[in-house]
Amino acid sequence: MPVDFTAIDFETANGFRGSPCSVGLTKVRGGVVVDEGYWLMRPPAGHDHFDSRNITIHGITPDDVQGAPRFKDVFGEVREFIGADALVAHNAAFDLGVIRSASEVSGMAAPAFDYACTVVLSRKNYSLPSYSLPFVAEAAGVPLVKHHDATEDARACAGIMVDIAVKHCASSVAGVFTSMKLAMPHADAWDPASGELSKATRSALEKLADGAQGAPARSGGRASWSTEGPNPLPNPLADVAHPLYGQTVVFTGDLGLQRPEAKLRAAHYGAQCASSVTRKTTVLVVGSGFAATDLRNGRLTSKASRVLELQQRGQGIEVLSEGEFMQMVG
């Protein structure tokens, strides 16, 4: 299938999107991988501490990037590799957010991109218990070898995009959206001289000013979710291209956030939150260390078990881990 694009995947040092420590890119021409790139980098100054949780996920440590250039010194090469291509990412809101926030705290301009999110596209093209990258890559016939290695993740994302293009007989990424009667998403450029900082960056800068940014990672314990809290109304001005927009979301288990705060964040991106799993539920967020692979070994809460029952009856419900949800909501 003659489809051209570049797939991208970032790994970050901590919970702030603007803390990239590695990036992998896969360039596709005519539906075939023709080039790949990988860069280790130090995150922007002031945002370069490593959280133990992130290290556990991707295995990159401060020592690994000690002699590496910072994001602002690397991104020119990354931008040149991408060229005029559409960007494709699995949960593109996160990866585009990395570019935007890292550029903001580095005091440099961020370019505009047309892009595609393979989470959003996968929901409309596969029937899966989870749209986590390993599940979708397997369904697309490009099994993921090492999840959270930026190069491997970008390569798997590229394979998913090609498979979806084949399903729609599309000759371009834009053609996929046209065939699905959707508008292709676009991320605007950002100018440090006149642009407003993103919400994620403002929050990170506030924490830095309060002395919290750079503090040691929290040790032990998770927030107690004894209070379900109200279900806020979805933000009517949310980005329709965001993977949570229009979803009905239920939470189960413990996350790092109090449940009312998690609901507010989901609603900000256009989700309708609910307190129990019903036939209207489309997304279940599972805390307590859940990973997508737990769907295969049965380590589930009662709500998650209920979701599996509904899935077996044909209801399309996606199961998200805490990490996937937090990437989506920053």
C-alpha cells in the first residue's frame, strides 16, 4: 500500500510531558519501513529528574543520558528526519504534547504537524479487549518485541498504520481519514514570543516554583479512592481528536490521583464519567498496578471482570492501565 508517513514514540524521565529522555522514529514509504532513528537525550533543564516509576517502565536512567545533548540540541535532527511527513503515534496526544511542552520549557518554537493517533483509529478498525500498543500490534500482524523501547514502539505503530491503510485501500494517511469520514487532526505551531503556554507546562512550572519539581519521587502508598465523587459534565470545547473524547469512562482500583480528580481530568478531554459499568461504558481505567497483559492472566477487579463479560457479549469496552490514562490526561 503506497502510504507515506513517520511514526514517533517518546519516553519521558518523569510525569511531565516536557521531560523526554528518548525518541524513536520510523519512516515509511510506500507502506514499507525505509529508515529508523533513535536519540537519547537529557530533558530540558529544571525538568530532568528521573522518577523511579518511569525508570521501571522504560529502563533509562540518569547515567544513560548523562553525556547526551538536551532536547533543544536534538530536536533539529528529529525535525529534519520527519520532514513534511504526517506524524503517526499511539496515543498521539501524549507524543505531540511532549514536543509542545519540551519546546515551551526550552524556549524554542514548536512546529505544526498533521497527525494520526493509532489509538483512535484502532478503536474503529479492531475489536479488542484493550487498545494498548501490544494488543493492537498483535492484531495488525506486527507483534511488539520490546514494549517501551522507543524504536520498537514506533515500528509497531507504523505497522498498525499500514495495516489500517490497507483495510481502507487508502494511499495516504489523509486518505484513511477521508475513507472513515473523519477530519485529519492537526497540531498548530507554537511561537515562544506570542504563544500561550499549554496547561501541562503551566502546571509543571507552578510545581517547579513551589519546589516540588525535582523533588524525590514519592515512595510507597497510593491515594485512597474511598470517595467516588461526582461525575462532571464533559467539556464541550474539548478536542474531538483526543482519544478520550466522547467516551464513557469508569474507574476501578487505586491510582496516584484521587478519583474525583481523575474524573475532572477525563471530563476536561470530553469524556463522560460514570460510577459503575453499564451498557453505556466504553472505557474502564484500572489502577493498582494493572497492565494490559493482566487481561490474559485474570488479575482483575470486579468491575474489570464485569467488563470482560460484556465484551464477550459483543459490547466494545476498552481497558486502560493507569499509565495509559495518565499519558492521555497529562
